[in-house]
Amino acid sequence: MIRKLQLVLLFTIMICLSSYGQDYSQEYGIMGMDEFKLEEYAPDKDAEAVVLFDVGTSRFLERNGSFEVVFERKTRVKILSEAGLKWAEIQIPYYQQGDIYETVHDIEAFTYNFENGPVKIPLNTSNIFNEKINDAWNAKKFALPNVKVGSIIEYKYTIKSQDVFNLRDWDFQWRIPVVHSEYEVSMVPFYVYVYIMQGANKFDSYKSYTDEGLPRRLGKVTYQDYIHKYIMRDLPAFKSEEFITSINDYIIKLDFQLSQINYPTGKTVEIMTTWDKMNKELLKNSDFGGYIKKSEKLAKKLINVDSLASKTDKEKFDAVLEYVKRNYNWNKYNGKFASKSPNDFIKDKYGSCADINLFTIGLLNAVGIDAKPVIISTRENGKIKYDYPLSAYFNYVTILANVEGEKTMSDATEILNLNNRIPSRCINDKGLIVDNEGVEWVSLECKFLSEVNNDIQIEIINNDVMNTTVSKAATEYDGLNFRNNYGDNTEAVKKRLENKDYAIIDSTINIQNLYDKEKPFILSYKQSSKPEIINEKIYIAPFLDEIISDNPLKQNERTYPIDMTYPTKRVFATTIIIPEGYQVDHTPIEQKVKNKLFELNYNTIQEDGKIKVLFDYTFNNSVYSPNDYTKIKSYFNIIVKKGNEKIVFAKIGE
């Protein structure tokens, strides 16, 4: 009894030996036996971990006549499998840029294991690291100690923020199930917010009430906090798959946006503006519209503007884009405002997407090309909510140029991309054209078909070695991906091509059109392997491992779009020399599918001692409706099945 009391005092754990149903504590540091006994989460038996509670609070603290927002979070997670161990790696993002900054305080974390009683292992604060994400965001990172299957982890922290404009949002749903999620916000009368609920129609519990504590005072105004508490329970894991823009577009969450400021003097300022006003403000901003004008004035010092006067718009456009791409590099930072002056950018030779693209717009205008900025939200950042005209939604700026009467989207950050394309990370619904002439949105949807052609030659020598020649030709975004992933370094290419079943012959690796972006990127090489022989029959997978072997769509149904970014086509043409002394024993049956969504063709041709296997498929759209999910999933099943069927050869006369 004394030992048990010591455990309670030492670990601040309440061991509840109740024989009733599971009862998970929602109090930090206090838990019962149900948490320790939990081995499988009944509503989702495949869950790798489960959030037992996630509780956050935001409140306003007065400091020197203004406010800062104090956000506190307490979270507890149960680890249920080896795959769930990653949930013990914690990242706390915080914002720091200019006069707006956040600081992280009071990080505390524990791992609880049950080994003849509860064992509590604290996080050593010396193992908390800081990582710079980009020019505006940093993160505190740490991994909880001694975590294993069956462990319970919990952690808490505080963030102090001067950013009252963006009150901290709250994600109720995770990629693992959540038993209890709660967010409490204590509002002050000086800031009025609207909230946007995504992914659900209502809360499981919602309360609003006035704080009954001592009144607070700012200047001559006496006030009480007004408290809102939002609770959701028993949320399923958000099980995302391939072909999704951002989890932030679809999870159940709560977003806050500042709509009005009420000053103690009685003055009121409306923050919720209009798209038109936002455009005008951006064009007046020295790090946006002002930056473009300064860049335009510098153009004559950088490029021969006069010599371009006699060129076509297309030639001018390409000349400016190529100049920028050759001389300036993207530092991988996003943003819609320039991070440095044009002169510093020219001197440094690198900058953010805003530095590069706003600078390019200035140069295009200088040579007579009508170019305008387009602010967007990248795929990772999530979609824009068009009913709420807020600058905070946008995290990137691209280029819209009028080239010989045609509206052309462009981006100078991707050196190996076509000049009249934006990076795939930017293909996300619509962008806002920043222009004084009115509000206009431009579609970012890609309708250009990206294609990879695979030409494969297979020959078996003495039933012992299978020699293969592979040639790939990739266009559009597939070509860009190949260019960025492979480059022209033979060793790097070989490393990327390494496969346990095939030996690459180094001297045969050949790359063509790496920098000639208008032509397909071509990669060819030879490899050798052992043929598959079973009961004296030779089995050959005609497309080797160049075809997908598993359906990327796993769910029975899907409530969000299948976003493939761009339309794709895959072509496989394999020629197999029939091994000496053998004949064709089996070939897969022909198959065709053709409709507005998808096309597929599979057939084999036998002639002149060879067998040709021809296979191609095309996803005609870049985005498919959730209603088409079952069809798209079935098409992938066909691709996997047909693409991995084998050609069988048997000895002649058998």
C-alpha cells in the first residue's frame, strides 16, 4: 500500500481499477488503467495510434497597451503498433518575421510505460532542437524517450504570439483516430473574428459564456472575456491516399479570421476587405507593386532592351525568362512579398519565389510584354476560400503574361521547366490576378498531357542471363520530374535506378535533351538479370518493374476529389526475342477501355521470332470527382493486373 502511494506521488498517475467500460482521463498527468490496457482501438482496429485527448486554449494577455495571444496545448497519444512510433516525434511550428513573431515556452513531455507498474520517463529538454523551415517559419522538434508499442505519450507547450490577426486555428481531426478534441478561446471585445468550420456541420459540444472572474481593463474600458469552447469526440482517422492537394483542405478543423478591430477610443476598423481593395493595397506595397516598378527601371542595366524591340512577343518573353533562369536561383522559400530589394536580389543572385517572379514581371513589362502578378495558394498550403477576401490565404506569386494575344502562366523559379508553365506545386484551383482594373481569377488547372514512353528490348542468353535495354522518353511535367530527379550525373542516375533484381551496366547510361526543354527528356540504359524459370518454363514480366504493382487507391469510398495534378499517359512497348528452342506458351488476353475519363489498350503481336507487347493507358483529366472514385480505382486495378501479367515460354514440343 505504501509502495502504491509512492507511485501515485512520484508519477502523478491515478490508477483506477474500475471493472466498468473504458474511461479515458482528459486531465494532463492523470490516467487510469484503461489507457495502459488499451491494445486495439475498437472503432478502428488497424489504427497505429490513437489520440486520447488533444486540448488547446487561446487567450489574450494585455502587454504595454496592446495584446498578445497565449496558446497552450496538452496532448496524449497511445502507441498501438510499430508504425505508430512516429507519433512520438513532435514538431511545433512557430512564426517569426518582421515585427510579428512567436515564441515557444514551457515544453514538457513524458513517456509512460507499464512494467510491473507505471514508469514515467521525462523528456530531457537538452534534446529539443530548433529547425528553420523557411524565412517566416521555424519549428521546435523533439522525440519522446523510450517509446515502444503500448507506450502512452503526452506533451504540453505554450506559444506566445504578437499575431492577433491570425488567431491560432485548431485541427480536430488527425491521420489517426481522436477520442477527444477540445479548443477553448477567450475573446476580448477589441478583436472580432469569424470562424470557418470545415469538414463537419456541427460540434459535439459548443458553449459560449462570459467569464465570471474579475473584470479586466484596457485604458478606460472595463471588460470581461467572452469564452467559446468547441468539443468534438470519437473522430475517425483522416485516411488520405495518393492524388490529394493538402490534408488541410479536407480534415475537420476550425479556422479563425480577424474581421474587425474595436479600439478603446471607440474607433472601429474593418479588416475583412474586398478582393478589389486587396489588389490595390498589394500594388501600393513597396515589396509587391513597388518592387515590380523598381525592377522595371533596372531592366536596361541588365538586358539589352533596345535589341529586343524588333523581336516577336514570344521571343521577348523567352529571352527574359531565360535570362532570369540562367542568372538567379530560387532559395526554396515561398511568399507573396519580396524579401529583399531588387538591387540586393541582383547582387545576391538568389531569392524567394516573390523576389524572382516579381522581378521577372518588371523585366517583362520593360521589354513591352504586359505581365501581371498572380497570387496563389500552393497545393501544400491548401485551397483558397473565395467567400473570405483575406491575404493570409496566399503564400506564392506567379506570372501571367500576354504573349501574342494569349494569356500565358509562367514561373521563373523552375530552371528546367518550360517557360509557359508553372511548377506542379502551384497547380491548385485558381489564382487572383493582381490588377487595378478589377477582380479576375485565373484557372491554374493543367490540361497539358504529360507522357512517359517506355521502349523495352528483352533477350535471354542460354537460359541463364536476361539482357534488357530500356529507353524512356518523358514530356511536360513528367519530363521536368525526370530532369530534376536524374540530372546528368551517371553515378546519381545509377543510384536511382538500382534494383535488387537487375544489374545496371554503367557504360550504357545515356541522357538526352536534359536542357532542351522543348524536346522529350530521354534516359536509356542496359541491365542484366536472371530469368525466372519454373518447371522448365520461362516467365517474363514484359514491363519489368517500370509498371506500378499496387493500386494507390485503398479506400472503399472517398469524399474528396482525386487530384492527379495533370493528365497523364503511360506507354509501354516491349519486344522479346523468343528464346532459342522455346515457343510462346501463354500471352495475356487483349483488353481495351475507352471513355471520357480513361483509356487503356493491351495487345500482343508475334512475328519473326519475336513477340511484341503493347500497353498504354491515359487518365484524361487532372482532377476527378469523388463520384468517380470507384471507377478510377477499378482502372488502377486493371493497370496493375494487366501490367504485371507474364509472358510464358515453353520448350518446343512440350
